Amino acid sequence: MEAGTPRRKTAIGVGAYSLRDAAMLLHIPYPKLRRWAAGYWYSAADEDRFSAPVVPGEVDELEERVLSFYELMELFVIGFFRREGVSMPVVRAARARAQIVFGTEYPFATERLNTDGRGVFADLPVDDVPASRLKLELSKSQLAITQAVEPFFRENVDYENGFASTYWPMGRDRAVLLDARRSFGRPIVKRTGTPTFALYAMHKGGEDRDRIAAWYEVTRDELETAIEYEESLRKAA
């Protein structure tokens, strides 16, 4: 196992999200996200069967699933893979194989993943092939030399020591981000660390926008961006 590679840990200190919070933050329908993170029961051949979660993890004292920031990012990447046309069986097999390849419980939170719409790939360094990158089709364990396939999700995620550390839900040129090390991973204004929900709640309470900006020491543009973001979450819910 690589030094500094995260194993499973409690969500405390690295973000803590309920499944409903995660569904809203990632713009993924709640029933779908719940199946990915908590599993589900179904009937087959006159018997009940359980489909295990794609991203298993901890539950709180009320037996509710709670997500860490790494798990939130894994679900974000799974959502990306599914939109790109990667089947769920391939996603499941790829994640299981990637856990072995990377030696971590959070393989989809690494920056070494790519997809071509059919399989999921991991970058493997090869000293004697400097002009190319060797790809391992994780779900099939087949090796091939291909051009790098850079997924769009990279545009909105920062990595530290090879693992997701910051998520920019509106893009890097906007003021809002999620960082597990700040405000328990809740959406904040980058410059000040002000929770976007606090700004939105003041706005919904009828306070003047200039006063809100002055009270929280944010710019008017930062305030408008925070309100826009929070409203987008509610439209998607």
C-alpha cells in the first residue's frame, strides 16, 4: 500500500454528508444515489435478494448511511461514468479491481481514472513507453496502450497526494467550493469560508443583499454566486 493512501476512516474530519445531502449536492436523483451507497432489496425467483452498495461505508447511531468526502467524490465519479455510458456491472467490477491496484478503499477518489464510455481505466506508469500511457481496463484486467482519455470531471476536482481534495460544483472560475478540510465539507465561499447556505438563508429571510454582503464580509458577486448555487440545488432536488 502506498504511503499516505487513505484507508476507510470515519467521516468526522473529512466531511460528513447524509444521502439526501449528497443527492442534492451532486444533482443525482436520491433513489439512484441511495441504491449506489446503501444497496437495495429486490425479488428474483420468488425470493428476496440484496444488491450490495457500490460504495459501502458507515452508518450513524440511527442506522443511517453517512458519507465521507472521499465517498461523496466516488459517487460523483460514478455518476459521471454512468452518464458517459459505462454500465453498472463494469463500474462495480472496476471499483473492486481498482481497490487492489491502488491499495485504497476509495479508488474512484483518485486522479488516475479515465473512461472511454465502455470501460474504466487506470493510469499505470511504464518506463519504456515514454510517449504513451499504459491503461488497465479495470473490469476486464486487460492491458492496452492508448492515448489518454481525460474525463470532464477532472475540470471541477482538485487532487492532493493523488486523491480528491476539493470540488468546484460551478467550475473553477466561480466562488463556491466543497473542501473536506473546511466547514465539514459543506459548500462555502472560497475566499471567506462562509457557508453558502447561511448567505442563502439570510436572503430568503428578506434581508437586503448589500447588508448581507457587509455582515458576512463577502463581495456582492460572491453573494450572488452563493445564492445562485443554493437555488440550483433546490431546483434539482
